[in-house]
Amino acid sequence: MPSSSLSGAIEAMVENIYRHRLPLLCAAGLGVTAVASWMWWKSKREGHLELRQVGTVSQLLIYPVKSCRAVSVQEAECLEMGLKHGELKDRHWLVVNEEGQMVTGRQEPRIVLISVMASGDSLCFEGPGMEKILVPVVPPKSNKILNCRVFSSDVQGRDCGEEVSRWLTTYFQTGSTYRLVRFEPDVMKPRKAKEAEKPFREKDVIAYPDASPIMMLSETSLEDLNKRMEVPVSVANFRPCIVVSGCEAFSEDTWDEVKVGTVRLKRVMACGRCILTTVDPKTGIMSRKEPLDTLRTFRLSDESLSHLYKKAPLFGQYFGVDKTGKLRVGDPVYLVVRKE
């Protein structure tokens, strides 16, 4: 290119930049202003928050298979759909019958005696009178996706194979066939928690839990209950995810917003208790009486909330996840107080 042409092109480019510098500077200025405004608003908002320690995490419990025994862990991730530790995700596996209906301790009380632990890339199933069995954490994609029913909600699950189906069928000894399915978030639609309980928010989603991603209970609430009972019960009767110590009994009823580790949780409603709590976690026998009978003497809801809880006594609190993150046993539990 001749030098005169090159010079002309450079001059034109410089003139173009000069001509558009004002809009560019204005746009940049608006961007900086917007960011600064957002940071000011965020700092002002957070400046109106007070964190008050109300307890300490004493246990973190994950139930890989709905109604089977809990796995106690020292640390966990809290995702939108509940706790996760390694390959174990809370209530992401489900036992179903031939019609795809969920099978829990309400239908088969002895399911509470089945232990499910992580073993490399497998789950290890163990139950009374049964040989241990390893089940791949991730079923082959060639396995069928089954349409399942959890209470009144439809939800899918990938079949985990014939071997674990035979194991479960032999264990229950009812003459029916049982199958294990796994929820896969990348290909399956989660349930809306509000379909189970109306107070939940649109963003609260679950796989196979009854209603909530997180259920929290305090040790002192359990102690208070056991003082009223002839035969004490354990935390295993109530199946919480997060157990808290160092607080007053039933103070969790008032923790509307909490921070634990890097996690933020929003209390939605109390947990109305059902007949599953009467299954002895040591024997798998359902009494249909305690601890429900005792709870009904002092933990029924106000009549104004009977449309939510009916005659179910309240014990523990359901939370939605506002901010995902990590938490550990020993973490302080902070009540988030918003100051005017």
C-alpha cells in the first residue's frame, strides 16, 4: 500500500475513534456508576444484617436412599436439592414397587434397617440376613428411565439394574418385585417442593424427599421430648439433615433465616410428623403410637394453621436453600437478623 494511502487510513481511524470517544466514555462511565451503585447498595444492605450465633452443627446426615439409614458425615456441600458428600446425595435414590410407587418405611418398615454406604464408584447395600451388594453409583445410560410416584407427584428415576432389584425383593419377602431408581438432575425434572407443601417457594426443588431440601432439628428439642416419654427415641426416628446443639428447646421454630458455613437457609415451615416416626430404627417395627402420641400432647399447631398441618404434631423445621456452599460439623449456626 502506498504511504499516502496508509497515512490516510490511519488518519481516518484516529478520526473515527475521536468521533466516538464521547459515547464510549459515557457508556464506560455508566457501567462504572452501575457497579459502584450496586456495591454501595450491597454494603448498605449487608450493613443492616446482624449475625447472632444460636447454636452449633453437631451432626450432618445424608440419606442416599429414601427411608434407609443415614450416613453421618463431617462435612458436606449444600446444593439447591440438599446435602451432598462425595458421590452421596441426599435422597437421590428411591425404592419403588412394580407400579413405580415409592416404597418407604410407611409401606415397608424394615427398609429403615438397610445401610447404604459409598464404596468407590459404587454404593454398598447391607441389610439383616443379606449378603452385601455393590451397586454402581451411576447406572448405565442403557438402563430404562422409569416413571415414579412420590406421594401425589410424578418424578422419574433411572433403573439401577436387576441385581439390586433381586436383592430388595428377597429382603422384603412380600412376593412383590422392588426396584431401585436414581434421580439424574442433568436429564430429569426435579419436583417442586410447593407441590408437596404450598408455603414453599417456586425455586425450592427436590428429588425424592417428602417436601424439603433441608430439615433441621435441635438436640435440645429431642431432649425435651424424651423427658416426656417412658421410652426415649433417637434422632433417627425423625431423619433430619442438620442437627444443632447449644440452643434452647424448639428455638429452631423461630430461625427464619440462618447462615451455616458459607450456606444461607430460609425457614419455610415446620415439619408435620407422620407415622414413619413410630418405626423403631433399631428393629424396623412400627408401633403406630410413639413418639406421635406424646408429641400430640404439646406440639400441635395453632388452629389457624390447621389447613397446613391438620392433626400432625410439629417437630423440626423445613428450610429452603438461598445460597449454596459448604458446611461442617462444629460450624456455628447464625441467625440472620435484618435491622431497620
